[in-house]
Amino acid sequence: MTLSDVGEARVNGYLFVLQRSLKTFLPADSVRDAVREIESHLRDRIAAADGAPNEREALERILAELGPPLRVAQAYSAERTIDEAVTTGRFVAIVRAVWHLAVSTVVGFFAALCLFIGYVVSVATLLMAGLKPIFPNNVGIQFVNGVPIGPAAEFPVPAGIDLRGGYWVIPLFAIAGLAGLVLTQWCARKYLAWWRSRR
Amino acid sequence: MSHETWQEQIRRGTLDLAILLSVSSGPRYGLAIIQHLEAFTDLVVAEGTIYPILGRLTREGLLASTWVEDEAPHPRKYYALTRAGTRRLAEMSTAWREYVRKIDRLMAASERGR
């Protein structure tokens, strides 16, 4: 089947949307390769549809069998980002994969929320270790009714807030922050490995 | 778990094996792999989702890919099993046969017990 200008525009539109979606998470050379392969698939299918009475119907069927461009891009994303994150364990790759799952599934969203809290709390604890020598009276362990609640930094310290701890909290916060980061990163990797095993 | 979810899990779990089997007799391009799978199975739900799997199997070193420019009016990307892919296919085939045999035995025992 030789496509009319309208048919060509439909194919180019499909490939354009696919390319735009892939660009958000794949390197440029991988995007080019993937789009080229999908176009090759479409050209083969179109050539095999010789004799179809209605070009529009035949083309729409071919595109439907291929799947919507966003779904195809999502399949690339799932294969690529999660694999890269689990295999390399790199922070950026893990964040990218967690983000991808967060915006595409409900479970992924809540998992990303938990991991985000883990990272933020860990970084904040590390930050407090660094702030303690500069603001010794504003950083410490907060106590409520004599019970330690956790590390805290208050600027200024409000009345009624009980901040305790000398310089010895610095190594404590540093170790706790680092341990939190390592634990969150480990959880993120385990979560992505679990996700990969489900596909 | 619903019947559909269970079937989907089986489909996903066997797709890698099915793709490796499709290229075991010689290199094939994407659409030819899809047509081969469609001829023997109903594993292909959306054709476009096969290509990312081919990409992953290539990154894992189980498949090697080459663009062939002069075979058709447009270029085609051919996939072939690598040595690692051949080894993995043998392992997967053995594991699959073993698995099916055990489930068959279990089903036979269950039917005898009825």
C-alpha cells in the first residue's frame, strides 16, 4: 500500500509523539535507533497491506496493533530505566526509575513518597550534623516531656522547646544520616528489583 | 489473583524464552519475530512492546543486533543469538521442560485422586 499525504502525515505524527516521549528518558542515539526500528516495522506492515480498500482503516489497524505511542514509550521506559537502576545502583538512575513508576502507577506513587521521605530525613539529619558547630544552641535532640523525639534545628529556638545535646551529637547525626541514606538507597534498589521481577 | 492477572504473569514470564526461541534458527528482524510468535502463540498483545524487550535482551548480551540497509526499501534491524544467548536459551528450555513436567505430574495426581 502506498500512502497518501494524509497517511504519511499520520505515520509521521505517530513517530513524532513516540520520539518526544522517548526523549524524556533515553539518550539521543537510543531514541533515533528506537524510532528508526518502529518506522521500519510500520513500513513493513504498510507494504504488506497492499490491496486494502480503505487506506485510513488499514493504517489505523496497523497503528492499533503496534499500540499507542505513549504505551510503546512506556514499555521502553520500563525496560530501560528500571534495568539501568537495578544493574548500576546509581543514584540518578534510581531516582529516574522511581519517578517513572511514581507517575505511571498508584503503588509506584506511594513507594516513591516513602523513599522521598527517607532521602529527605537522611539528608536533613546530615545537614544538622554540619550545622551543629555553627549554631551550637539551635541544633540538638528535641525532648518532649523528657522523651527524646529526634534531631531538630530551630531558628530561633521557640519557648518551651527543649533542645539538648553537646558536640557529641555531630558524629551521632552524621552516622544516622549516612545510615538513613544507605538504607533508603538499598530499599529503593530492592523495590525496583522486585518491580522488575514482576514484569 | 484474577485469571487474567495469572495469564498475564505467565505471558510476561515466558516472553523472553519465546523471543530467544524465535531467533534460535537464525537471525530475524523485529516484525519477523512478532509474526513468528503470533504464528505459534498469543504472547504478543501489543506489537510495539516487543521492541523494548529486544533492546533489553541485546543490552544483556543475549542478542546481537545489526541494521541491514539493502534488503527492503527501508532498513531492518536483525537480531541473532549470541553465544551467551545460546547458553541462556538452553538453560531456560531445560528449566521450562522440567517445570511443565512437574506441573503435569501434579495435575495427573490430582485427577487420579478425584
